[in-house]
Amino acid sequence: MVTGIRILVAAAGLAAAIALAQQGAPGTQSTGSPSTQSPQKTTPAQAAQRGPRGAEGARAFLGLGVAPDAEAAKRGAPIFASNCAFCHGPTARGAEGPSLLTSDAVLADDHGEKLVPFLHQGRPSKGMPAFAQLEDSQLKDVTEFLHLQVENYANRGSYQVANILVGDPAKGKTYFDSQCTSCHSVSGDLAHVGTTFKPLDLQRRWISPERNSPSRAVMASVTTSAGVVSGVLTKLDDFQVSITDTSGHRLDFQRIPPVQVQLKDPLAFHMTMIPTLKDDDIHNVTAYLEKQK
């Protein structure tokens, strides 16, 4: 129900925004016929002072609730990446598990008052493990990260990305050569990557690649009293592991002795790299890869 309400509010907000634009928003001449109206340039400072038609106005139109805490969301990003991104994707838009951007549990929460207890308990019956090992403060940071992803998605058409090519390509090459060449090459799998992707997409993809091919699937080897069975991991929680074998059959195992599970994740390095990245690393590597035309 919460999701449906938010969608209806978002639709109404979009219609209202279009109507405001057609009537003449600040920064355009309001006299004369529509064909003679000419836009005027608006500085970022002026845009920030637009009040109800700025960011807070968009929030009200879209029914997004209170603003997420950006600093907490930044702290929550690596926690989400290492604990949740495998199932829900690096920006919570879905992967093996569902997207969280339209989740009632996420949309009904403001600052973790509902999500933190839920995450502590999990939902094992549906394949979601409990995160009892994480502190309340860590889980609250994760909830702020989720709220920020919802807001970014809802406002995806209302902002323009500034130039992100502000790094030093030479320093980016140094980082790439020391950290990435065991798996990647600018003359091999990343040849012409600067032409293939726009800078923002390029930055997102090298930090957290999409699992869009079988070669990036997580593989699992399950050892039982009858032997070892391997396949693509489809589910893993505290109680059960499921794999899909080479013939396409799903196999389910209860995680009780003597069952043991070993995982091989081709993107494991990226998951461990994310918390260690500094802003300069991100900017420099992006600038270096963008030059690979």
C-alpha cells in the first residue's frame, strides 16, 4: 500500500512540475506570447534559492519523506556493499534479490526506526539472513544509504551531473597498474572503455561491476556426506544453500553438519576494494580509464 501511494504521489508531482514549467518557471520572461519567451541563465546559487521549486519542493511533490543523512549514507555504503549488494545490487536496484527502491519496509521508514529492528531479525523464511552481528549504528547508516538511493532514483531526471573528470590520469594509471592488472587490461577486456561508456557510467562500472554475465556469477561448492556438488549460487542464508548445477537443476541443502559451503566470487576483489577507496583514487582511475579510446 505504501508503495502504491508513493507512486501515485510521484505521478501527481510530475504532472504538477510539468504544469509549472508550462506556466513559466523562475528564470524565464513572463510577458508576451509563449513563442517570444526566452530563457534566462540561472546560476547555481539562484537555483538553490528557489525554495519550494528546488530540492525540497521535489521532495514534497514526490512524497519522499524526510531527507536522508548524507554523511550517514556515506558510512553505510561500504557496509551495504559487503553485506547486501550481492543480493540487492550495488545501488539497491536488485540483483539475485529484489530491488529495495520500492520496498514497503524501506519507504515506510524514516531514519531506521523500523528498518534497524527488521535487519537485526532478517527474514530467514524468505532467504534473507539476520544481521545480528552489526551494531545499531551501522544498520542505521545502511538505512540512510537506502533512503539516499530511493531519492537519487526518484530525482534522476531533475539534476545534471557535473564534470567528474577531475582526477589525474597518470596517478590513475599507477593505481590501476598496482591493483587491477591481475584481472584487467586496457589492451584487453577494457580496450576502448573510454569510448564505450560515459564518464559517470564508467566510474560506476569499474567500482562495482554488474553481474550481467555467467562469468560473474558466484559459484558454490557444497560438501555433504555423499560428496561435493558445485554450481551457481542462487540462495545462501544461515539455514540453507541453493545452487543451480550445469544441467539447470536447482539443488537445496540444509546447512547442518556435515554440510560445508565454499564460495568463489569473481567480483570479490571489488567488494573488498570499495571500503578502501579514497576520493582521489576514484577520480584518478576514472580519468585514466576515460582516456582509453
